[in-house]
Amino acid sequence: MRYERLGEVPLKRHVQVRRDGAGSELLTEEVLGYEGFSGNETILYHLHSPCRLDAVGEFTPITRDEWVPDAHVHRLADANPVARGGDPVGGRQLLMFNGDIEVSICKPTTELDGFYRNGEGDEVIYVHRGSGVLRTMFGRVPFREKDYVVIPRGTTHTWELPDDAEQFWVCFHTPGEIETPNRYRNRYGQLLEHSPFSQRDFHGPLELETCDDAGTYELTVRVRDGHQRYVLDRHPFDVVGWDGYVFPYTFNADDFEPRAGRYHLPPPTHQTFQGPNFVICTFAPRMLDWDPEAVPLPYHHSNIQSEEVMFYAEGDYAARKGVDIGCLTLHPSGLPHGPQPGTVEKALGAKATSELAVMWDTFRPLRLTNLWQANDRPEYALSWNPDKSPAPA
Ligand SMILES: [Fe+2]
């Protein structure tokens, strides 16, 4: 990320800071950083110690309802029927996972009762439908449809959801770090000219909420593969200023500047984020390959070392039959995949595509859950066989 600063911070680090000058209480300085003291960090100034607790609640281990399919095939699932309900954290319904990533569908209908902090992973929320404000100790981060909301671990936050907005989110958790791809950045970390986005496309907290309130505040922290509950007697948003490289932000899929070529360009062209053993890509509406002889759809490819999951967010996805907005496909490792019969012929000469899709490729096998099983469309596995599957309309 880049350097940001919000609120009041002293000219030097690690010095005496008092909010109201001589005689008032010292502020509590907190360094929040990755990789010990070697990674990116932010320094925050609190009115009270962030360690302060009123009571310790219970620890609840995370349980996962894994579905082990009886066949290894390409799969399609429809996330539209997934039930709405719950809050932005408890309402997450796990869809797939491995040691590097967890992906959930969340359609919250209520706000979070209290505050949440992920103490063991970074999160990305892709907002397929909905809007609101992510309220954090770093300040308020408004979000809207097609935003990726990136929340670094250690960020105490809660959510403000408008009454009239239907929410439909794809949520990612990783024990690693969510970063922009190395190849888009120069040796100082600045995004390069050839990157499909610039620093201007990333939107951090707009304004601080500094609350010096006493009361009873519930805080849930994800740690050790479970949720630990605490009760605070001070509002957790008591930060008067911070500066550094770690903070929550949004990036909107419409700000991804797509690349095209005379002939087809491969998926890394669409990469948006990197994590440990996975990537997240944005297939944005774009002009298609312009050579008269070009085939404007992907060539068949064998994912011999990765699993490829696509969430169809908007537009008309020409390479797939029977795939609607809100559906997902899983093309697992070990099997070739490509456009279905008839779709290539139909796409020849097309000049542009309206598709918007979010893809995540993992380099280790994914495990599915009962949520996928409940929404699985087994006929997809045979959809490359015209004798088994109708031609595209
Ligand atoms: Fe693919």
C-alpha cells in the first residue's frame, strides 16, 4: 500500500503525546505491523490502552461442514438461492477453503452487534450487491457495489448498512497478506505505469471516528481458528490519529483498466491481488482481441497445478453455457477446460465483452462445503459434450 495519515500525529515517533496539552493524560501509542517489525506498519494514538478489557467472554472454535464429492469434475454452483440473513460476520456461509484461503457468501440483513477484529488473517469482501460504511478504528470507509473492501488483520471494525440495500458479498479470508501483485510495483512499492490501476484508485478511510465513551462494548476477535469474545468498557474507536502503510481500503472493479491484445491474453492480465498460493483477478468489460483471425475466447487450458474459481458478476459471459449472474464455476486441477462447444464459433468477430467476473486461482486443492453441495449443478460436468448438452442460444 501507500503512506496515509489521518488525524493528529506527533512530529516524532515514540514521544510524549497528550491530547489536550500539559496536564492531560498521555495518549497510548500502538504500532500495528506485519512480519514482526520488518513489514508494513501503522502507528495509532489511542485515548486509552487497546489492551484494556472489562471481561473475557467465551471462545468458540470454527467448524466447517466439508462436502467431499464422490467425483472429481468441473462444477457449477448458483449462489443466488443462498439464504439472506445474519450480520456481516456471523452471516458468512463458507463455500470453500484450504490452508491459504476461505471463501464465503454473505447476504447480511442486520448490522453487527458490537465489533469484530480478525486476529489471524486479512480479509477481502467483494460487494456484488449492496453498499454501506465499514466503520473502523482507522476511520470510516464507505463502500459500494463492485468494491473490493480490503481489511487488514488487526483492524477493529463494525458495519453500517443502509436499510434499503440488499447485500450480496463474496468474502475472502487468508492467513497471509492481501497485496497488489509484485510485478505491478517498482522497487519502492509504487504502482508502475503498466499496472491496471494506480494509487488513486485505492480509497482509504475518509474520516476518523474518535469516541471517548464509556459503556459496554462487545468485541469478537478471530484467533486460533475460533472466535474469542471480550467485553470492553471503553469504545474501541478511541484513535485520535494514525499514520503508516496499513489501513483498510476499497478498490472498485470498474477502476480496473483491462488489457487486450491482437490475440488472446491469459488470465494473469486480469490479476488484481496476490496472496499466499492464490491470486484474485478481475475480468472487466473490455475490447476483445482485434486480429481478424483471432479467437476472442480463452483457449483450452489444463490447470495441472491450480484450481480456478470464477464468480460471474455482470454481463454476458460468452464462453459459458447456462451460467447466470451470481453463479460460480470451479475448474479443479488435473482437468483441461475451455469454452463449451459452439461458443467459440459464435464469438468470432466479436469486438467487445460486457462480462465482469471475479476469479480466484489457488495453487493448492480447494475443499468444498455443504453450501456448495446444496447449490451444485452436476449437469455442468457434461456440458462440453454436445450429445449431452444443448447448443448455446
Ligand atoms: Fe480457465
